[in-house]
Amino acid sequence: MSNAAEARAWAPGALRGIIDSLYTPFSGPGGEHIDESAFRTLIGHCLGSLGHDGVWVGGLVGEAWAMSVTERKQILEIAVDEVRSVKPGALVEACPVSTNVLETVELTQHAAQTGADICFLIPPFFEASGYEATRELFRYVVPRTDIALGLFNTPAAKWILTPAECAHLAEEFPAICAVKNGMFRPSASAALHRLAPELVIWECDMLAYRAGFLRRGISAPGILGGSAYLYELPNNKIYSAQWDLLVSDKLSEAIDHWYDSGLDDLVTGLHAAFGASNVEAPYIHWGSAFKTAAAELGLPIGDYPRSRPPQPPLPDEMVQAVKLAYRRAGLTTED
């Protein structure tokens, strides 16, 4: 963990590798309980079987909005304990998102006390929105917490910060050391890097990496909350192979591997199956979609195989599209 004062010096060396955004397995007739065993198994799969480098806990994929503060503390405590057991040096990223700034502070303080390494904050997304509202969020949270902070710039908030606004926030709040740009707009990441080169940036559009963003120092050598575990198996680590080529600056080989391995078809197929990329249209099936894909790969999802209400279950046509995407990629076979 880095405290706020050391965040900028800590981040470039620490925020590296494949960091997996975890879904939260639920059990019970209405998904009322967290399935701890399934959650631990998922972490072991990501860090042990796949050899990935860290986890993102309690974010959009993890259905943070659907859980109580107590539950969100519980899953982070489970995650830190399991991570330190499976791969002690792995990164733990927490996402204390809330419409309530008091809860954000409580969850951020808890993350630091529990042993998370960094907290990523999502800009306000209900009633208050925009740059000034985000500035108010950080003005309240920063003096009351002491941990490295990241900014998750995501269309899930129903709006996004401009590169200039991100740079202004970083200048005012040195605890901000990283940005996860989830807009699939590489040009925004390039613009932010020019304005604030001290920030560690992950551009979620992996096309940016094949275009040389890592070589030029625009994007960091870290996937700060992705879903690589949905794109490979322990005996067929095509996503890890792609990442290894990128960080080794073997761009020509990475381009060929992206297509020849079937990754391009798989990523395109899964995004289409999920209904959107959260950019072209609202993404209304976060947990249900990821759990459907995980179950297809044999990962535990708990005995409540969908998101908690009010998010709907994944429609059957999307479920079938997920199955088809995996079969076409050769990661699964016909039922």
C-alpha cells in the first residue's frame, strides 16, 4: 500500500501487469449472501492458475451498487486475505464508489486499514455530476484518507471528464496517481499524458497498446482492472501471451497474435454478446454478463447465477451468444 504523500513515486513501479476486475459470487434464493468459497476460488484462478498480477475488488463488474457497506468491506477483506495467501506481492485495487461521500470515506479508510494498495474513485453519477462535483468529491475524501488514489473515468457515470479536467484534478490532489480511462477513446489518454505525464494511465482500448502507446510512455504497462480471465484458460493463455508481446515491445508479433490466436474474434464476439461495450449503449447487465461468461469457462459463480436486482438477468439470446463466442474461439466445445 502507498500512502497519499508517496503515491506518485510509488505508482509507476507498482501499477503493472494484468489486474483482474472480479465479479462477486452470490448465493441464496435471491442472491442475499456472498459465496466466500467461490470468491476465493476465483482469486486463486486469476492469480495462481493464470498467473495474473492483481485484482480489482468492488467495482462495476463486482456490483458495488448492489451491496451493503458491510458486504463491501467483507469482500475486500476476503480478497486481501486470499491474495496475500496465493500471491503475496500481487496488487489489490479497491473501488469505494458510492452516491454518499460519507460511505466513500468509510470504504476508503477501510481499504487502507485492510491492506489494499490503491483506491479508484468514480466521479459522481447521481444528481451531482461534472467537473465541479468531482472536485468536491476529492476535496472531501482526500483530507480524510491516506492512501494512493486513482480516477476511474467511465461512461458508466453517464458522463466523462475531459483530459484537461483530469489534469486539473491531478494537479490539485497529488494523491491521484493513476487514471483508468474506460471510454475507449485512445486520443483522450494521449491528450491527458501530454498534460499530466506523471500519471499512470490505462487506456481500456487495447488497440492503443498495439499502436505503440506503451512504447511512447502514454499508457502504463498495467491493465488496471480488466477482464483477462474471461479470455483465456490455464492451458491456453492467449490473452497473457498477447500482453507479454506488448510489454516486450514486440508490436508486429502482437498484431499477428491478436488475429491469429482468435482473440480479435473472441473479444468482438463477447462484446456483442453482452449487448454493448458500455460506450455505444448503456451496459445494463454487468454482473449477469460476466458471470455467464465465467460459468461457461468453468469458474464458480455461486448458486445465484446473475446480478442482484434491480439489474435484470442476461437474456437467453445473449447467453447463447456468449456460448457461441467461446466455441468459435476454441475455448469451449459443444454442450
